[in-house]
Amino acid sequence: MNFPRRIFARNLAAALVAAACGLAAPAFAQSSGDLVAAAQKEGKLVIYGVTDNEQTNHLIREFRSMYPTIQVEYSNMSTTELYNRFISETAAGSSADVTWSSAMDLQIKLVNDGYAQPHKSAETAKLPEWANWKNEAFGTTYEPIGIVYNKRLIPAGDVPQTHADFIKLLNSQPEKFKGKVNTYDPEKSGVGFMLVTQDKQVNAAGFGELLKAFGTTQVRVQASTGTMMERIASGENLIGYNLNAAYALTRAKKDPSLGIVLPKDYTLVLSRVMFIAKNARNPNAAKLWLDFVLSKKGQEIIASKADLYAIRPDVEGETTASGLKKQLGDALRPVAINTGLLTYLDQAKRLDFLKQWNSTVKAK
């Protein structure tokens, strides 16, 4: 078949013309002609994700403009729904081609259990070492986790700058904050469970005090970031713990009552993990999509339009890994994509953790 060769020749000719005219190379280096041709022959791509449709559509529109013959089906769902649906559909003989989730631990469990296929390219090579596991699981974003508060109802002098400050604030004003603090429900939110167990590992000495403060103030738990931010903005709640700062910054642009703190002692950073299903019906389209998301062009869209943070170190700006490093330096704690994420998915450890949570947080 001559089609792939024609594509290669066309791309080479375009590159030579660009070079001769002194034009910059494209931000996204198109994948090999063979891969493009095979993906176009498949003509379809099915993605399961937890990123909002509005944010994802910025990426999908650009991908479709580059490869108009590939139809993209994107289904947005919760982290636990994605995990359960992917497993059940795979068992029935069908599944998404790509899964993309912020519940890093659940994604790694799926990969570790053999549900992914490897992919290696010039784009995957641009990732930090901690964000690429066995060329099967790939970090695509660099999202800081912080504290969100109501600027109208919490004086500037009370705003916590560290995790210890946060605990001290709740303990010093228990009546003011009773029923007014919110965070993720670790029993219902996959990403919430992952974040709070990461807290325990990073800050073992202070974790017990955090849970006690939650219990004293009768913390309110939610499965949705949007719900937590709405309640903080309205004043129903005053402060939220472990919220995704990428979402909060987007909301704060429209609502000046919201304030955001990235703790100076340590700021957890999650990365939405993407993998290609082992039994993908459209594996070449899936590889093309993964390369696009990790490309410089895809990462620039993530940072400038999708209201997330770019992970590639060569992408500049406020909402990028490089921008955050200038701001927080060694305080950043990116969650590494490896089997360490499976620690609290062990059934016994998970039950022990939830028992500790419930006995302390829900005791009062």
C-alpha cells in the first residue's frame, strides 16, 4: 500500500519547505506515516475519562482538525465508575480504547493487572521519569492540590499557609468551623481516597492530628470538587481541604470570593494517568491520541485552554510544571506513577484506613 509513503513524503516535503523558508518546526511532530495511516483506517477512537467535557473538547477539537477522518467518542464519568465500567466491559469483550483518570492508584491497578498495552514514542520520552511507568501508564498533567477558602468570611491573617497552620486554625476556632469544613469523601471518591492516603504517607507525624481536627469540626465530605467549591463560595462552608487547585483557579477567575493556598510545607501534585487498553479495538488511533496529548501542542492546550497544568518541562507559563517549580520549588510532591500507589488498594489496608478515618472523623 502506497498511502503511508505518500504521507511520509508529503510531511518530509513540508518540513523541507518550512526549513527553507525559515519557518519554525510545528509544535506537534506528527507521528510516523504508518501510524497515521493505520489510525485513519480504524477511523474511530473511544475514550473514557473523568475530565469535564468542556475541558476535554479543547483537545478533541484540535485532534479532529489534524485527523478529521477519526471520529472521537468521549464519555465523562466519576473515577470509581470509570474503573468499574472498564473492568466489566473488558470482561464482556469490549472496552474503551483509552482511559484517562485522576484516580492514579486505580489506573495503576488496571495497568498492573494487565489491562494496558505499551507505547513508546518521541512524545512519551519527554515525560519526567516518575510520570512514565513501563511505557504503559503515562502522566499527562501536573495538578497541585491545595486549600480553598472563602475570602469574605476568613480574615487574611487566619489563612493557613501550611498543613500545620490548617490544623491549628481548626483547633483554635472549633465553633466557627463546626460543619463548615469540607473535603473529599474517601469512601465514594477514588481521587479523594488516593489524596488522603498520600497525605498519610507524606505527613505521617501530623496525619492523626488532621483527622482529629476533622472530627472536632464535623467535616463535611463530598464526592465532587464542584459541589465543595459551590458551598465554599456561598458561605455554607468556609474552607475546603485537598481540593484540585486547577479547578479552583478556574472558578476563582469568575468568583472573587474564592481564595486558594498551595501549602508551603508540601503541595501534593496529581497527574491524570492515561493508558491504552490491551484489547483496544482502535489501538493506532489510541496511540495517535496519546502522542497528541503529550505533544508540546497538546500540553499548551492543557495549560492555556483546558484549565489544567502541563507536565512537559519544556512548556512555559503559570499553569505548567515549570511555572509551579518557580513558585514552590522543593515543596512540590508529585505523586509518582508506580506500584507504590497500590499500597492502600490492598483490601486489608484499605479497610484499616477507612476504619481509622471513620472512628476519628465520624466519632463526634
